[in-house]
Amino acid sequence: MPLAIAQFAGQYQTVFGQMMAAAVISVAPVIVIATIFRDQIIRGFADGMMKG
């Protein structure tokens, strides 16, 4: 994905609006998945700390 976002950087100009839109679109699924599985992620970290 970083390579696709880098395509928006031209030799003489950079389209920052499109770059930021692409960055938001690429990060949004990760945020949604982390929000959905938040409790399981926290429980996994807590269990790992108790064993270690």
C-alpha cells in the first residue's frame, strides 16, 4: 500500500489531498478490525503477561 500512495507524488507536484485520502482508506479497515476485536486483543495481552 505505501507504494500505491507514493504514486501520488509527482516529479513537479504532489497531490496531498489524494495522498491523505488513500492513507485514510488504507488505515480504516485496520481501525475497524481492532475496534471490533478490542476485548480479545486486550485479553490476549493480559494472558500473555500473566504467563511471562
